Amino acid sequence: MLDGDLLVGGCLLLTRSVSAGIRFGSASLATPNVGCMTPPDAPHNRWSDLDRPPLNVAALRRGLLRPDGLWTSLDVVDATGSTNSDLAVRAAGGGLAEGTVLVAEEQTAGRGRLDRSWTAPPRSGLFLSVYLNPGGVPVERWGWLPLLAGVAAATGLAQSAGVDMALKWPNDLLVTIGGTERKTGGILAERAGEGVVIGIGLNVSLRAAELPAPHAGSLALAGAVSTDRETLLRAVLRSLEQWYARWRDANGDAAESGLQAAYAAGCATLDRTVRAELPGDRSVVGEAVAIDGDGRLVLATGDGIQEPVSAGDIVHLRGERGGLT
């Protein structure tokens, strides 16, 4: 039930009550507060340190590690296969502290949902994983963690990069480039040991020629006021710490913590006709009308049935926003 994206079942409906144009970065969505899937043969350009400087791990630790804070350790490695896999192995061995953060300057075997491969040029984005162990929260509510990470990342990036962000259910981060929505990042949550590893990948400085697909984007191409990766990383982790604390204080109740409403408000999938490609070679077409109490996407089909979807590939068929499928 908790493998992969950690999306589980539920029934409490919350219909969208805000306009379709809302994005993270709008005043109404202020918080209390990765790369895209790249084919193996995509170009792999290396920029100079001046263009893409390395992260300063000492500065990051000074800014993020506090005795009373969530983050307990932070390491930056030059390259690894997958930060998620690395933390999962450590968690399986026992003794991994909650709040462990692992960041890579380059991932050589990164992966997203449905085991899609994911690579990007070194130092062109944020590639990180964190380990969380919400022991006191009922396990059936852990399915909200990847959606929580999406809300936290989108809000932190909107504030630090100065770009409007949106979410494609369940875990894609979107920006708008030339009036068209583009995927600039993604999230993968996996059960590991006694807790959960959450991976976040984000295209930061990729140029148009480096993008792996027409629907991909980056913060730079979206007109970000800052592409400083240390600034962005601090903002994402601080936002994640704040949202995680609110969710835990509410015992994992997404409605009480405000998480359910925040996700629905920033979800670009709602109010659109979509096709859900489901396990078992089944697909459902309908209007995305709600995010229910367990983070499932609720589709209203043509025969009047409302069907909740807990996992699957979502294709935006038509709607108010252009470009992204």
C-alpha cells in the first residue's frame, strides 16, 4: 500500500473552490510557508563552474541544520546513481535519522514514477532526497506525503525563484513558458525502512537546447528572478519543514492542516478533461473534479459516475490551460 507514490484510498471529497488561474506564487497561496524524464541518448552538456557553480555544503548546513529543526544532516555528493536509492539502502539497514538530506550535483540513474529514467547535465538542477519518519501519524495517511512535498516545493520555489508554479496530479511541478505549461520537476516517494524517502528533482538552468522533450521546461526558461541553487534549495527545504510540521501537528489530517485545500488550489489538473492510464491496461476519461481526503484524483465520467484514481498516468486532454499533456 505504501510503495511507489504512496497514494492510497479514501472518500472525503473537496471540490475546487478557487479560480482555475490560481498558481503557487499568487498572494492567496502564501504558506504559513526532477529534471524531467530524459531519454538515454539526450545531449549531456557540461557547463563551466562559473555558469553552474557547485553547491556550498558548509553554507547549506549553517542555514538549514538547527538543534530544534527537522533537518539533522545534509550531504552533497558530486555524482550518484539515485539519491532515493542511496537513502533507501541506508534506511533498510536501520539507524537512519529522520531529517537526513542527500543532494547530488549529478544523477546518473535517476528515476521517476513508473521507473522512467531521468538525467540532466551536472549542476543544472536540484537533485535531492530526504528521509521522513512520521511515526505518530496513522499509516493510512502517509499517502499524502508526496502531495505535501509537491505543495512545499511549489510554494518555496514560487517565493525564491519568483515564478508561478502549478502541480499536475499527482507529482509533477509545472511552470509556464510562452503561455504553455511545461514540466520542470517531479517528486517520487517510496517506503524505506520505518519511514519514507522523498525525492525531488528540478530543472533549474537548462537551456532550450538541453531540454529532453517539447513539454519540458526549466526555471531559467520560465523567467526566474533567481537560479541560485543554494537559495532555491534552502527555500524548498524550509517550506517542506513547515508543511510537514503542520501535517504532523494535525495527526496527518490533510483537511485540518490545510494541505488538501492548498493542493487543490494549485492543481492544474482540476477542471480539465483528462485520461487516466491505470494499472492493468485500463483507462478512464473524465473531468477532474476534486482531490479527495486521501489525495486521490476524482474523475466525473460521462455516465455520471465519480471515480477516484489513486495511481496512474494522467494525460490532460483539454481545458482552460494550454500545452501540457
